[in-house]
Amino acid sequence: APVVAPVSDTSAMMYLSQFGWLDPSARKPGSAALLDIRNAVKDFQSFAGLNQTGELDDETLQLMNMPRCGVRDKIGHDARRKKR
Amino acid sequence: YALQGSRWKVRDLSYRITKYPRGLKTADVDREISQAFQIWENVANISFHRVDTVGSKVHIEIRFEKGEHGDGDAFDGEGGTLAHAYFPVYGGDAHFDEEEKWTIESYRGTNLFQVAAHEFGHSLGLSHSDVRSSLMAPFYRGYHPSFKLDSDDTNAIQALYGKRIKSVPVTTTKRPIIGAGNFPKKETPSTPTDKSKLCDDPKIDAIAHMADGFTYVFKGSDFYRLTENGVADGYPKKIRTMFGTLEDNLDAAFTWTNDRTYFFKGNKYWRFTDMTMDTGYPKDISDGFEGIPANIDTAFVWSGNGKIYFFKGDKYWRFDPSRRPPVSSGYPKPISNWEGVPNNLDAALRYSNGHTYFFRANKYWRFNDRNFAVDTTDPPFPRNTAQWWFGC
């Protein structure tokens, strides 16, 4: 299987926003931002069929390690993929 | 499954691989990519064909790229992101990370066929699915020698394009699939194919690739649908039963980029949108095609410049709808400018593989847009129309 690069907490955040689980443009104060991240992790876990702990536990980090398709999982704010 | 929200209107999609990976033979990549499209073609009413003509427009462009490659979504080297693709509304192209170890039928590296089949799901309008066993799940699941689509994938693609129409056999074809579109609801129950008239006398009045993705031949009071094996089941049918007040013994037909097909006879023409005649037709040719004479031999949209060409006798006219007047003063010009194309043609067609074909009596010629001359191949042109187009 392809090599996997370790995912740290920071890159976990990048992963969640890269694949549409976290809206990087939302500017929220500390506590609200933390809640957003927690919910984003839960949403990703639900989509991936994992326990929805809201934590970046081993199982979740392992899945984030998996090689995958670069298209976002949640299309909503998919402004980045501009018309060709 | 999840649908992104856009899909292709046409059912016969063209694709070209414009940049190959280093680690695999070109022919192997071509085969794996073709089979990845075939996966979707086997279960839905959609077909694909490869176009190699450099520069011609295709629906889906496929490239193997490294790092940043111009679309703002840089690849990340081996592992991580393997590939990405654009939904139909964004163009449908598919890009693969050149730095992955792309492999074929191997447990090592990353299986090209499976990743390509996934990406083409996006090119057709599918988003990621949360069914872990589905092809459209975002995570690469390793090489599966006995790969098959999950019902989740099949339901998704059929929600967009409908089930596959049985008449077009499930095969990997050498020639491009002609189409797998839907004919208007009023299609009569299929009767046995009788192509004897075409095989005995392959001279045709007109030929056009229509909005439903099929290519149709018109001869006398009949018309025939073509598949990749020749004449489709249940044809010929009567023109008047399917095309309303359109007359028999047509002169010409072509489909413009707006998916509208124009038919010509004498000094009149008809317009069809999505296989249905528009109101207010027939019209006089001068009312919409000023500068074009009556009783033309044929008309087609040339893939070289997207303009409309009308041929009659030994002359031709170029009609450019975006110019005033649409036919510039230097026309008509001699057909001999189109090296190797004969005068007094019966029909012409820009086929879905991007080539232009000319038909006269029982022969046809394929035009090479780059050399601006009839293709010099082996076997040479002209070739036998009945054998190569009608499956006689």
C-alpha cells in the first residue's frame, strides 16, 4: 500500500478544512472555534463510520493517514474549485 | 451516495489522455483508463470514446501531474492525495498525482484502474459516498482483483443517467461507441433490423450525430440509428413516424453546437431541439442561412474551426453565424481545396471522434484536419461505407 505520512493535530485541522469538514473562512472566537472543530471531527467520524468521539483518537488519525481522493467530501462551500 | 448537482446533457462523452505517467507503458494506461470508463458504461446510459486528435475539444481531459499543476490543488507526492477530478459543471477533467506508484493488477503501489474509475465518477457528477465498500468512498482500499461496483455506486450513476440501454452490447470496443442516448418516448416497439436496403445500395441522403448521442442515417423515407456494430436493432423506421412533418429524400443534416439539428431539402430547412421539431418550421433557407443556395448536397460543422460548411456540386460555402454577412464574399470556393474530397457529395458528418467524414455513392473518405487533406492510411480511403458504417 502507498506510504502514509503521519498526521499531526495541526495537519488534522488542515485535512478537515481541505476536505470540506471545517470552514476555514469562519472567523470565530476561541471557544466557538473549538466547538466547531469538535463538531467537524464528529461529522468526519460519522461519514467515515467511526465512533463519534469528537476527539482526534488513533482510529480517526489512522483514517486521515489513508491515501485518498483529493475531491472534498462535503461540497457546500466548494468555492475553491472554480469553473475551469 | 451523494450527487454533486450537475451532470452531462450528452450521453456520448469524448476523452483524451494528454499527459501520461512515466512508470507505465502508454498502451497499458490507455487500456486501464478505457476499462475504468467501461465500469460506468456497463451500468448506465452513457458511453465514452477516446479521441487522439491533438487540439480537438474533448469532454474529459486526463492528465498525470506533479505537485502544483495549475488548478490551485497541488498534489503532495507519494501517498496522501492520489488524484482529483472536476464535476461536469466545472469541466469534468481528471488529474492524477504523477508521483504515486501507479500499478496494474498488483498489490503493490496504487491501482490505476480503481482510482481512475473513482475519479470518473466525479467527472460524471458523483460526490463521495459514506458507504465504505463503495467505489465512491474517498479512501483508497487497496487492490481488489475481483473489483465490482457496489449497489450504492450503481444507484448513484443511474440516478443521473438512467440504466444502460440493452441494445448496445457490453463490450470493450475498438471503435468509439456511437451513442447510448434516449429516443423520444413515442418510439415504436422494435421490429427486426432490415439493413438490406442500405447494404444493397449504401448511397445515403444525409447523416447527423444528434442530441441524444446517436448517429442517424437518412435515406429516402427511412432513417437508421447506428451503433458501434452498425445498424441498431429495430431499424429502419419511417422518417414521418419519428420526425413529424420533416420530408423524405432529404438533402442534408447537421447538428450545431447548441445540440440543435438542422435538416435541409430544396429551398427549405427544419430545426430540431432535443429530437423535437421547433415551432415555425420549415423555413426558407434564405431566412436564417442567407448566402446559401437551395438544393445543397450536404452540410456539416467542421471540427477544425467549428464553422458550418455547405457543399453543392463542385463548390462549397462557409457559414459563420457570428459574422455579418455569415458567408463572406470570397465564397463559393472549389471543393478541390479540400484535397482528396470528391465533388457531388451525398453526405458529410463530424463524427464524435472529432474526424470529418465525407460520403458519396458506396464510398466514404476520412478527412485529416491537420494536413487539410483526406487521410492517407492503410487501407486507403475511400473505403466501403456498407462494411465500415452499416455492418454489412
